[in-house]
Amino acid sequence: MTHRVFLRELKLTDFRNYARVSLPLDSRHVVLTGENGAGKTNLMEAVSFLSPGRGLRRAALADVARVGAAGGFAVFADLEGMEGDVEIGTGTDGGDDALVRRLRINGTAAKSVDELTDHLRVLWLTPAMDGLFTGPSADRRRFLDRLVLSLDPAHGRRASDFERAMRGRNRLLAEGRFDPAWLGGVERQMASLGVAMALARQEMLGLLTALVDAQDLSSAFPSASLALSGFLDDEIAAPAIDLEDRYAAILAEGRYRDAAAGRTLEGPHRSDLLVRHREKNMEAERCSTGEQKALLVGLVLAHARLVANMTGHAPILLLDEIAAHLDEGRRAALFDRIDALGGQAFMTGTDKSMFSALGDRARFVTVSDGHLNV
């Protein structure tokens, strides 16, 4: 049995279309219904700010504060967390500090937003992700890195440090500064960080694959076969130190080519996540729209199960418009899968009847133009 992590109360101040709102909750799932534009997704975005990063919309902090608000925005949550009861507050102060996100845990300023992962893990699925399999590889890398972050919070820091080092190398190349000492040092840093990123991604795919192999093949949602391509594809099984030497050599050999291109052409920033419909043995991008949606739902649910198994704490799920394109039978199967995870899920939809199969397992909240009716 996994430990149930859940929000007891959520308070928002000047967040999107909410001037000030308080939502009391319990351990049940939360279904938010209302017309389009009422603010359902805004509420879930607020919950996503209880994890590191820029939330499920990846919005600039300055754009999150309510239009016309004098200051910034604030999100407060009282929850049963991974380490027990905890109060979390995050937001911005507005003005010159509008781009600085602050975090307080039990009233004490946190050193880093990464501390949030000590108390809860938040995973999400939104309609914007429906084109994941047919869109650019950058979207799939970002999706995969979110999966890795849920189990390895240091992955985000490695990725940002790699990007910073790569920008430094690109700048040196653009300025024609081919000093081997400077470039060699930067490239060794990129090699260490880049290989660590690639190995973390491969480990996540291995764990997910093992879980999918062991699951019930009669599931209402298809399973995915996963692989990575685009960076050290044939060498990833080698010892890490050998991979670092190999990548550093690739960077050194490609300096003039990269200078001409204006960017670094090889590295983990060029990787792509390859997904296949396992039962049909077909690339995900060739599947029908409905099959792609079902694949994505199955993948997110499998990852949520992996997080619960690995941490002993069920994640909080944010599922925006999750039931919109599912028939009644598949909706009921979805809700059973969500409930079996043992955590709290927030779900949105325009029609309350689509969630009837949840029954008393959910708390239903009607959202109307920034107001809540519980």
C-alpha cells in the first residue's frame, strides 16, 4: 500500500482569474466542472506550482498574476505530504520581483524549489500534450525530463547546468575563441552533465518498460514501447567514464562544424523519445488520434504507478479534460485505474455526468468565472 498524499485546502490570491479563493478538500479525488474559460485549468495550474518548474502551462511568472493585481500571485496549500502534515506557500511579490518565485514551507523560506519533492510529487496530462507523438522532438524531451524529475529531482539542475555550459561553448565558438584550454574545460563539463542526463533518461525508460512488461495486458489502455535516439545510441551501455570521454571527443572534433552552424549539433539536447503502440507494433505517430490519446493516458498512468512504487507515496495527478474523448466503458476503467494508484487526482470537464462512475470517490466542485461552488 502506498501512502496517500492529498491536499486539505488550496488558497489562491491574484492567481489568473482568481482574486481570492479558498477550496477546502479531503482525501477524495476532485472533479472541477464548468464552462470553458471558467477557470478550471487555472486551479490545476495552481496545484502544479507545488512542484519545481513553471507549472503545467510553462508560463512566465509575470503572466500568472491576475490582470490588474497590484502585486504578484500566491498559492497556499495545506496537505498530508510525504513527510506528514505540511503547509506550502509559493508565488511572487510583483514589481521588480515579479520574475522571482519564492517558496515557504511551514513558514520558513526554502533554499530551493527542489525541496517541494520532499513533500509531494505532481504529475499532469493536459490537452496541449495530445500532439506529443506528432510534434517536435523538443516536446518529447521535455515530457521525458518531467518523468525523470519525478524520481530524480537533481535531473533538472543537471539539465539547466548543461544548457548553461552549452551556451558558453556556443558563445566562444561564435567569437572565434578556439583556445583549447577554455573549450576543453567547457566540453568536459558538458560531457559529464550530458552523459548523466542520458543515463537518467535511459534508466527511467528501463523502469517504465519493466513495469509495462509486468502489467495486465487486458488493460483498457494500450501499452507503449519506449526508446531513445539521437545521442550515443549505440554506446549508451558503456561505462559512464568512457561515454564522457567519447562525448568530449565528439565535441572537440566538431568545433568548426558547430561554429559554422551557430549551435552545438550533438548532445542530449538532440535526443528524441521514440514511442510505439506495443500491441499493434506501430509507431505512435502513425496511430489514429484516439489511439494516440489512449497511449498517452496509459503512459502517464504507468509512470504514476512507477512513482508510487519507487517512492512509497502516490503522486497527485492533474488530468485536464481527461474524459472528453473516451466512451463510458473506458471512462469507468480510467477512474478505476486512477483510484487504484492510491493518490489524489484533480480532473476537469464541462459535463459533470461524464464523471458519474466516480460516485462518492470524488468531491465535485462547480467553477464559474473565478468562483467555486462546492
